Amino acid sequence: PPVSRVSLQQLTETFIPHMNPPDPLLSSFDPARIIAEDARANAIPSPSPPASHPAFNEPLSLDDISTVKSYLKRTTHSNLTGIDLATYDLLLEIDNNQLLPLFQRAIEHRDIPYRAIALKSCVLKFASLLVHHKLCLALQQSDTIPPSQNGFREGFCTNNNAFILRTIIDKARSRKETIYAAFVDISNTFPSTNQSSLWNKLSDAGLMGKYFD
């Protein structure tokens, strides 16, 4: 493989300023709440206890591998590779019986030799899709997701919400009623999200176990 002319240290130094991390001491944050959330998250045992949802405890199966492959075949995706040079096309060609023990071992041993955020590695993104599939099954079976959640759900589309809003507006007009709508754009959303709070929400929802770890 070609040798990169840019070192990891140079990439890190360039990336960090663009992370735009929030200042927890700003008035919009509750410092005491942040400390409490961090303490709760740090108290979660490792390994964590099994999930209260059966689907989130079940081991990976050949059907799970097939489901992710089917998703990749019918959707547009980038074949941009990571340092392993493995593409989606390569993974799609590998027999499911060979892929299953690879991903199953990583999940069961809680040892994934990749960074947690997958921007380039198709292998890690494939693994992320497997966990996402298990999570969606657990949430569907427990009827946790409200009907209004249309984003990031199989068979749903964010256009659904626009259609619902348009229907509400048309109905209000026909009745000569007034509708008040707020379109909220949260500044610096992703860097401002407290990760400890997310771990705690998953824990409170009973979504722990090997996929959580």
C-alpha cells in the first residue's frame, strides 16, 4: 500500500482545532449535572450486565450478516478504505460463514481493533451496522421508538415529518385556526452532546451487554 506523506500526529494536530468542543463552564451548561452524569457513567460496570431486551443479548447470526449485506447492496455508499484497504465490495464477496466468526469474536471478547468512530474503515462500519441492526430490533420489539421518529429507521423517511406538518397547516387553514411552529437549530450540537448522558440513557433503557460494551 502507498505510504502516507502525512503523519498521524500531523493529522491529529489539524483535526483537533476543528472539533470545536464546547465550554462546560458556559451558562448554558449545568456544571453539577455534568459532574453527576460523568459519575453515573463511570460507575457502570465493565463488562456491563445483560440487556433487558432479548434481541440485544442474542449473538450475531448469519441472518444479521445477510441483512447488513442486503442494506449495502441497495443503498449508495462510499468504498473509501481505511489503513486496512478493505472495501465494502471486498466484504460483500466474502462468504457469510467467514465473516460471522470475525465479527462475533470481536463482540464476544469486547475487543475491536479499530477506532470507535468509523469514518473510513469499511470493516468497522460493517460492524457498526451489525450493532445498529441489533439495536433497532431491540427497540422495535420493546416498542420504545415513538411513531414521530422517522430518521435513521428502516422503512421511514424524514420527509414524513414534513408531510405531517403540511397536513396540520392545511387542516388549520380550512378551520381558520392559527398554527405556531418552532424550527430549532441547536448550535454546535454534536460536540456539545454529553457522552456520559448518552451512556446513561442506554443504561436506563436496559440496553447494555456486549453490544453496549
